Amino acid sequence: MTYREEQEAVLQETRRQFFARGARGLGVVALATMMSEAATEKPAAGGLPGLPHFPPKVKRAIYLHMVGAPPQIELFDYKPKMKDWFDKDLPDSVRQGQRLTTMTSEQSRFPIAPSVFKFERCGESGAWVSELLPYTAKLVDDITIIRSMYTEAINHEPAITFIQTGNQIAGKPCIGSWISYGLGSMNQDLPTFVVLNASHSHPKANVQAISARLWSAGFLSGEHAGVALRSSGDPVLFINNPDGVPTKVRRRMLDALAEMNEIQYAKLGDPETRTRIAQFEMAFRMQASVPELTDLSKEPESTYKLYGDEAKIGGTFANSCLMARRLAERGVRFIQIYHRGWDVHSNLPEVLPSQCKDVDRACWALIQDLKQRGLLNDTLVIWGGEFGRTIYSQGKLTASDYGRDHHPRCFSLWLAGGGVKGGVVHGETDDFSYNITKDPVHVRDLQATILHLFGIDHNRFTYKYQGLDQKLTGVEPAHVVKAILA
């Protein structure tokens, strides 16, 4: 690099890079006299020294996010008394002046819409589960159902950002990135954090937009961002060599590029330069590992008897769950699956059965598959949305048709796997599934519990950014939900 180029690079550096470079001056020299070099080195596979804080219960997680918010009243929060309240107004004593979305705040009345679907007690635990989830009903003794989740966010964009990143404003690292940053990789040939976007089947399903901001590394190094696998074409964009470029030439090019980046790093000290080197190397290794990962031809027929024939179709939720199992057994630490179409503002009795059918068997199959391979004991599986739905109908109510608006005051999700009790129903709501009456669990509490299962104390897991010790759980109190821990 010429003197002029070096000066230009200095002029272009960010304020953050400038102070970081300055900190590597006399301060580092002084620090070196007090600490041995070995004490400051990271483990070979990445991650932070001193983590985990205590013995972890799980090594990996599979997060199944139902984008749009499944209605808890139709799935896990059985409210038989509402049959007698059909088309009656929601009492003011229940609503208590709580905020509504603009989609229903101007309604002249709030008619109660009991669920049209039947419920049954299932398993030895006797948990109530909807007829829409017959396979999940067989899982109840393997899972913890939390019926008392709540959040402050009332619209999708802030709510899904909040549950994924710990903040309603985009730009913070998501939970998968935090895990990658803290614990590092368990494999050398695949990313630590992988994202799958599953398709939905009903044409009338109301689909919410999602984007890579949900699996962004935020202010963490870019290597901790989620890598999205596509269901058609190249599994990862630009992973293959350009036409006419053989692997040996690609290897020589990357080696030369790494040398130039190391020179750049030595001059400027920008840590993102090292990130680029690591990402180029990972992309090169993925040219061999990803095709093997996505080749399902060697899966035995018993796999498809478990997941169903839909698992053979790329992009389906069943196929995504099968891919999640394959990723888990290859050492990927955090796997995120998004399934859209759960925003049931209208046509709920028509759309919801299709949404449930998309995911029900696949969820059951995933748990069975992990269990028979000895992976469930150290894998955490999470299923849920970003908030709940109202007991009252949005728009016109009939005996056979209705919709439900957003409801942040209570919703349901379930967890399974290492460190989590099976056959547990945690939390209760009132007769209207409107307010929590026992054992509330905030989104931050869920995040603290997930970190705890990975052996991480959320209060001690921080990253210095903008003068603050940033945490996934933020600055408000958060508590591990010890009642659901095995």
C-alpha cells in the first residue's frame, strides 16, 4: 500500500475504528505487562474465554418461529367458558383500557369469538391441545408449554425484532449471533448459525415480510451473522466458483487475498479485515460441505415415513426440519427456521388448519428424529411466534368465520430438549385468554433461559458498544424460568 493509499484509508475509517485503533497503542503495551498472551487468546473454534460460565445443558438450538403470531386460543390455551360468551362484548374490566392496534381500535364493539376447534387432554400430563395439532398432542410429555408469555410490542415488526434480538429497534444482534459470538463453532466446514425460510401452503394466508436483519450480527463481527440456505438454485448465493475458475485457482486466489488482507490489518488494525478472511475461508470449505449437507438422496425411506413425503420437497417446513436435523448432527450450533402465514386477522377457520398441517407432523418428527439419534438431550427446540391473538373478533363475526387481532398481553409457546422438563404446562391466563393470572414469562425471561441452558449467565454476557455494556436481555430485569428446567 502506498503512502497516499494508507492516508486515504485512514480518512475513510469510522469513528469506532479510530478509537479502537487508538486503544491498541500505549494501553495495550501496559496491559501486556500484566497479562500473559495465553490468557487473552480465544479458543481455536472461536468463542470467548471463560464461556460457558457453568456447565451447559445444551450444545445447540433449533428455533422454529411461526411468523405472524399463532392464536393461543386455538392451539394451547383452552377456554371452554367462552362458548357462553359468543358475540358478547369483551368486558371493560378485562380489557382494563389496554392499548389496541389501529386495526381494531376504531371498532364499535369487541365481540367475543370462541374457538370453533375442539380440544382434548393429552399424554400423562393431561395438557389441553387443539385438534389442529394431532402430532404435537403426542409430544406433550416431551415438551414444556408456556401459556403465560408476554411482550410490550403490539405490531409485527417491533415484536419479531424484540423476540429475536432483545430490542424492538432493528440493528442489534439476534440470539443466534450472540450464541455464535459467545461459544464459537462446533465445526469447521459449516457456519455456526444457519437460517432456513420455509414455505406455507394456503394461498389466503396473510404473510408478513421478514429480512436478513432478523439474523444479523448487528454490532458484532459479521462472521456471527446467520447464513441463509436457499431451497432452490445454489443453497448459498455465490458459493460456487465462477465459470472457468477451477478449485486450485480459487485456492491460490484466496491465499493471495488473505496475504493482502493481513497486510491491511497490520497497517490499520480493523477487525473486520480478519472477519473477511474468515468468511472467505468458510465459503471455500462450504463448497464441499454444503452440497453434501443438502443431498438427501442417502436418507433412508424410514426418514420419510417419519417426516412425510413433503420432506422430499425443497423449501417445505418438513424439508426444513429434516435439514435442521442434518445441520444439528454436523455441529451447527444455532438453526433458525421461519414459517410465515400465521397472521390470522381474517378467515381464521379456513387458513389456520392449513398452517398447522404445514408444521405439526414435521415438529413431531424432528423431536423423534433427534431423540433416536441421541441428539435431543443436548439440543434445545423452541416453537412459537412473536405475540398472541385477541379473544374478540376483528371485523365481522359469524358462527363459522372470524379473525383475531394482535395481542401482546399473553401468548403460548413450547420448548423441548436438553435441560427442559417434559409434560409441564407453565403459567395461566384468565377465562378470556386476555390477561396472565399466574407465572408470567416476559420475552427477556425466555432469552435469559435460553442463554442459561447454554451455560451462559445473561447478566455477565456483554459486548461494549457505544459506551455501554450491551446485553441480549437489555437493561430491564430478566429472570431464568427455573420452574421449567429439568
